[in-house]
Amino acid sequence: MNRLAGSLLILGGVFFVISSHVQGFLVTRQIEEWPESCDSEIYCYGPLLHTVQMAHLFNDSKTFVDMKLKQNPDVTLQLFRDFMAIHNNEPTREQIRNFVDENFEKEGSEFEPWTPTDWHQNPKFLDNIRDAKLKEFGRELNDLWLKLGRKMTKQVEEEPDKYSIIHVHNPVIVPGGRFREFYYWDSYWIIKGLLYSEMYLTVKGMLSNFLEIISRFGFIPNGGRVYYSQRSQPPLLAGMIKAYLEFTNDEEFAIQAVPLLEHEFNFWFNNHTVQCMGHTVCTYGDKSKGPRPESYREDVISAEEFPTEEEKQEHYSELKAGAESGMDFSSRWFIDDKGENGGDLRNLKTRSIVPVELNAILFWNAKIIAEFYALGRNLTKAAEFEARATQIANAIHACHWHEDLGIWLDYDLINARRRNFFVPTNLAPLWMKAYNTAQEDHITDKVLRYIESENLDSYPGGVPNTLQNTGEQWDFPNVWAPMQYMLIAGLDGLSDQRAKDLARSWATRWVHSNYIVFNDTHAMFEKYNAEEMGGHGGGGEYEVQIGFGWSNGVIIELLNKYGDILSAPGSSSDGLKPFSALIVAIVALFGTLSSRIFG
């Protein structure tokens, strides 16, 4: 990629290149368009990938596409062609296994041992935890960062074609389990946890990696593998850098990063937009062909009932769009023949659903970009992005807010109607402040009544991701750390004490549930069970993963915030009781009065 100073504009807006320094490295940016498809005929598409994945050599399809080539791709492909010719294009499963063993190295060979130099045995957040058992819990969570660190070998940089992993210069903290590389939206909560653990150098390195990746790809892929390079995830890098700034006061880093944050913002609005209620909004999407390489066999099987190749390709795109959302998969993305959320993966219509949280996150991006431009005294740009934030807020209100229900809802573009189904993301605008703050009291009353009407406070293990039990991992009864964070942070950010008390009650419940599981298993899980305090979740395409980056980060932040009033489960004062009947009655009363006032 050419590194040019200044900018180059080619007629028709085909390419736009800007060079800038971000914390010591030169980055070159192209126009915010979809990149070309991944060109790896081994890791992304082609007969070799199809033959190996359909042979079902591994319980997890991701295992194969994470393996390293022993020789360069051209040699490997020729060996494969020779192998297929010898076996008349019908090798047995055992013969395919032998071919893989002879030509690929075990997954994980791209990493070398690494201990973060900025890890602290006793970070200050532990001082905020009163209860001795919870303090020890926090200490052990801090220790887990040492197990989740990954540093790439020099060979990855020198021979990138032998790996599916995307090379980055700085070590990263990963989610854990099968997720041995960075994942975009996971990293927001991982970074928050690392910041409370005072691992500022590690965080800065991870942020610098992301900025470098934007300069190379034009956006941040779903995860750190080439087979993820055609989709992103909820764009939370701006929020990560804002959190880093709040902990370190490193204004220079934010100022230098903001052009790339603007670039990512523009990528979403240049490639993911639709019209809703007369406003421009964004959806999740995908423009590549074929099954997901990391779930190849599963995708082929799920597409078998579609009669035409065109319909199969549409299905693959819906699967990838669901993966881009981070909620892969959920009835949230199902649209059946009645326009409801019934069915199964064949009913995926992710690209036709306008998601609340994506547009709330983009609003937040615009506000943060405006803030960072103001830090750099670029007031013109700051005003531009304040105006963009206002536009997005207006779109969110028009497309997603429903006064009669007192909540934001996803929008169904196929049937031109609201999706009146509970998902924690219905409350995402609270976290992002993506609403008219002058009406906060009114919105608070409405939202609290909605929470009561959906009976969300009744689950001992946390608020479930949906109320539909489909067997998909982002459906009932599974509970996920980022969604609990979104709910708690959103409610706590309101000025109303009722909302703050509910946030604290839910935080208590979530800490207790995680604590019980950790004591039983000495592991943190990616998902838990709403129906049982201390139960871990299940379902989906792979086994429950342990580690687990975002679960650790969320609990560390909650221990820091509420540690002075929390006790371990079983103590006489082990946290707040759930929403009382009195509070509910007050919520209903205030809601009725506000409805009469606001109409």
C-alpha cells in the first residue's frame, strides 16, 4: 500500500488516501468502501476449504481455518490438486485427515509466550471492594489477564500467507477458548477491565492495533482472521479510546486517532444505510459470497433446504450479517411468514431489521468524534459531528421510539412495522444518551414501566437476551455480560434514584451469579443462565467457552463501582433486593401522570 503525504483524490471518488501518524506509526487510508473479498483460496473459499470442512475432521469448523500452512499457499494448493487427482476427487475422510496432518500445523502455532509488562498484582480497584470473598474474586479475575494474553511470533509478520491470522504489532488480550484472536466488540469490555486493572500500556497497544487495522482494511473486521475480513461488529473503538482517555488523560492519542475514527464512521454510513421513517439509519450486512469459513459445514447444512443457489447465497449473507451484529444467532433476527420472530435459521433476515443499538452506537461515535476534534481545536469538524449526532438522534426517535410502549424497538423493513419483542438492546439508547435529555424524566418513567411489563426483574441469573427459547445461543435462557452491562450502565446513567437502585440490584445479581459459577468451576464463562443464579448457558454452534474476556471486564467494573456495598452470596447483607412492589406502584403512578402531561 502506497504511503503518501497529504491526500489524493481520483475522479469519481474511487480512491481517497490520507496519511497521518497515530502514536508513531504511519497509516494510509482508502475511501470508505467495501474491500475486495478475502483472496485466500485456502482460508476463505475454494475446493480445499470445502473438502476439508465437509469431511468434518474437527468438532469445531474453526479449528481448520486457524491452522498454519507448512508451505506457502501455491505449493499447498498444488499438493491438494495432486492429492485429489490421485484419489479420483473422492478421498476418504481418513485420507483427507492425513493430507491436513501432512500440510498444516496445529492451531495456535502463531503465538509465543507473553507476560504483560504492565500487569499489577494489586490494582487499586481491589481497594474499593469491602467484602473479603469478593475482593479475592476480583484478585483472581485480575490474574486471568495473564492467561488471556497473546503475542504473535515474528514469523507471522514475515510469512503472513501461511496464516489466517491478521498480523498486528502489539500483543492483545483475547476472549478465550476457541476465540484465540482479537474480536472487535468483545474488546470494549476487555479494555474496560484492563483499564481498571491499570494495564494502560497493554490497552494502548490494542487500540493502536485497531487504528492500524482501519488504515489497512478501512474498518475493523469481526475478528483478527482473514476469513472475518468482509464483516465488522458493533463499532465500539471510539468508546474504547474515550475510556482510555478518561483513565489516562492521554489527549494526544485521542487527537491523533480521530481522523481514523471518522473514517470508520463514514464506512458504516457509506455501506450499511437504509431509509426508515424518512431518516437514514444503519443495519448489519455483508457483501461476500459463500459460507462462513469458520462455520463452513454448519452453514452448508443450514442452507440445504433452499432450492436455488441464489437463495443459498442470500442465506449465507444473512448468517454473516447476524455474525456482524455479534448476536449469532437469535430469534431477534427471525422474520417468519407472519412477520413475527418465529422459525429458525432459515428465517434469518438480519439485513432487513434496523437495530436499535447499532444506531445508538453510531450516535455515540459522532459525539465522541466531535469531542476529540474539539480537543484538537478543530471546531469546524467538531460542529459537523455534533450535527451528525443530532441527525442520528432524530432518526432513532423516529424509527425506534414508541411512546405507547415506552421503549425503543427494532424495525422490520420487510413488513414496515416495529419488532415488539424484548431484547436488552431495546434500552441501548439509555447507555449512549441517544435521546432528548430534556425529556429524561418522562423517558425514565416510561422505561421503568416497560421493564415491569416485561417482568424483567424476575430472573435469578440475570436479564435474558430474549424471551424466546429457540436453542440459539443468544436466546432465552442465556444471559450475556455485554447486555447486562448495557442495561446496568444505561439505568445507572439516569438521574432518577429508582433507575439507579434497579441498576444496582441487577449489578448485585450479576456479580453473585458469576461469583457462584467461578467458585464452582474456577472459570469465567461467555454466557450464563437466567433461570438459575450461578448457572452457565448453552446452545449455539459451539461448546460454552471459558476465559472469558468480556465477562471478566464487566465484573471488574461492577466490583469497582459497587464493591463498597456488595457482599458475597449467602451473607446477611448480600446486596439489594429486587424491585419492590412499592417501587413498581410508584413507577406506574409516575408513568400515568407523565402520559397525561406529555400526551
